Amino acid sequence: MRSAAAWLACATPEVVDEFMAGLSEGALMSLPWLFEFWALPHQLAPDGAWKTWVIMGGRGAGKTRAGAEWVRAEVEGSCPLDPGRAKRVALVGETVEQVREVMIFGDSGIMACSPPDRRPVWEATRKRLVWPNGAVAQVFSAYEPETLRGPQFDAAWVDELAKWKRAEEAWDMLQFALRLGDHPRQVVTTTPRNVGVLKAILNNPTTVITHAPTEANKAHLAGSFLAEVQVRYAGTRLGRQELEGELLEDVEGALWTTRMIEAGRSDPPARFSRIVVAVDPAVSGKTGADECGIVVAGALTDGAPETWRAWVLEDASVSGSPLEWATAAVEAFRRHGADRLVAEVNQGGKLVESVVRQVDPLIPYRGVSAIAGKAARAEPVAALYEQGRVHHVRGLGRLEDQMCRMTVAGYEGRGSPDRVDALVWALTELLLEPASRWQRPQVRSL
């Protein structure tokens, strides 16, 4: 049915009508219950001898329906009383109530997905489902990992693992219990979060992954919901996690975190006291070399320094030759009506200013030299974020990824944190250096 569904999805309306007309009455009645006919690609179990299938997606991407249908496929046989591949299933959610209300009785839960002749019976006092063929699914709460000590299973469905408070303990207990049959398997449906247990599962060689954003399931979502969340969260780090289903990693001990950045998400004001473009040059321009970090920021510096605030307006970083990054920096300068272009000169020296002035001989320019290391320069800038004095517009995803990998011990990512370096120079120019020179008005005594 998988190939038939793919074929029909691309067929003309006339071909679809002809196909439907050729089905018997029984086939037509069973069609709504054949999930493989209607499923989206990320909702179909991959082929192969995997142990864990992780369905990672945004809110409303159809993860719950995929998990419920996978349980059906595991426990049901060809006829209602025929045995399926699995006989003992664990249903594990954050709480018993969430398992019952979402995984079992939810709009996309097991009961809603099951045809009448195969629908299981809910035994509330025993917290379990029993199918007509004798298969049983037991309910467990991740808050009580020890309840998984003793039972044994040949299949399991785990929902929203990434938000469990005792995720690692519950997951470990489930792995010991998943020991029946020739090849016990489990499916994990979750919106990703930066938690160790999920990252460990994804890195396991016996794990397979399917992924989809919220928009992939838009045919089954209210149009107003999708429009509202896209307007509010598109282009933000939170939106990438909750709508795109991306796993965003905050390194342990990072100077910036997703929560810190999102707390400062804000539209820019109509005017700024100053706007600067900061450049961390990639002097070589060779293939595979580091990028040139180019960040634009503006600040309001009326009043005392503790009231000053800054907005990061654009990440215009590029890869390319010195002339290419200089052109990109000057274009950003003009685009935002900036007051000054600031560039680090440790690697390029006078060459940096020379190549910038090839593009614009009259541009206000300042070269800056780094004395302290990258992490030491970044710490006072990170403190500005902690004070709520720096804000981000949307669309700075790659810069924010680098920020969440910068620690006091250095950068925990690939390559060099060029975008972060440019950010640090911009905010140092706008807030830190002027504050160090600022003098409070002297009050004369009479």
C-alpha cells in the first residue's frame, strides 16, 4: 500500500476516481483504517532491523497518530482474532493521565485509530488495553520508573520523552523490560529538546529517525493555528524547536542558552543612538576556510549606562574571498545606515582596512585588536544578556547556534565561532567600551 499511496498522491483526479471506482464495497469500507494508504512519509516506519524508531517533529506534525498506528500494526493480525507480531506492549508517557488522555483516548490515539472489530477494551482498574486477539498494552508513568521493573514486553511506545523529568531513569528501566520475542522494538514520538537521554538515543546505531515540521501536517490543522504560530515564532530559536522539530543543542556550561536568547527576543525600536557593523575577517578566503563573521547591531544609549540596550539586527556572515566579505560588510553598513564598521585586525593587520576601503574608501572604519581569548571577550557580553539588555530580532539561527556552544573553556563546536566573535565586537563597541568611558555628571555643592 505504501507504493500505491505514493502513486495516487501524484495521480490526476481522473486516475484517482477510476481507482476508487474499481474497489469493492468491503475495500472502500476498510480504506479509512488503512493508515499506510493515508500516512505522510515521516509517519511510516522505516525498513530494516532497527531497535528504536524516533519520530521527531514539530507541534501537530502527526507524531501521536504515527505512534498509535504503529502500535496497531504491531498487535493486529490479518483478521481480528489473529495474533500480531507483538503481544505485550508498554505505553509510557510523562504521567498516567497523559497516556490515557493522549495516547489512548486522544483524537489521534489508539482508540480513535482502531476499526470497530479490532478496537481494544480499556480496563481502567488495571490501566491496560486488551485487544480481541489477546494482545495487551500496559500504561506506565515516567515519574515512576520503578514500575517498569518486573514486567516484560516485546514492543513499546514512548511519548514526549524529551520533556520527562526522570527521562533517563524511566528509559533505562524500559530497556531492561523490552526483552520478549525475537526482536523487541520501540517507537519514540517527541518534540526535540536538548536533553542527554534523547541525544544518546539518536546516536545509537540501532536507532532510525524520521522528522517533520508542523507544516507537513497542515491539512489536518486549523489554518488559524498555523498562521498564528508562524507569525509569532517563525525565525526564532523556539520556533525551530517547536515548529520545525529541530534538536537545538545547548552545550553544558554555555555562556548563552536558548532560554536566555528567547527571553530577549524583541522587535527593534524605530530609531537607534548608534548602529555598527562588526567584522571578524576570514583573511585567507580559501575553500574550507572559516567564514567571515558579519553582525549588525544597534543601541539606545540615552541616560546612564545601566539603562542602555542593544538589538542584534542581522547576521550577514559569508564565506568567500576578502573582497567578497568586504563587499558584504559594506552592503550591510549601507542597508542599515550604520555609523561605523568595526573589524578585528589580529590576523589581517592593515590588509583588513585596505580591502574594506577598496569597496568604500570613505567608510567610517575602526580596527580592533584582540588581547584576551575568545571566551574571555565573550563573558562580559554574555553578562549583558543576563541583565536583559540585549535583544535579538528573528532569523539569527546560525549565530544563535554558535552562541549556545560557546563556554568559558572555549568553543564546543566545529570550526571557529566567527559569528560570535563579530557579535562580541559589535556589542563591545556599542555598550561596553562607551560605558567604561562614561562619566556621571558632577553635582556641585553650594
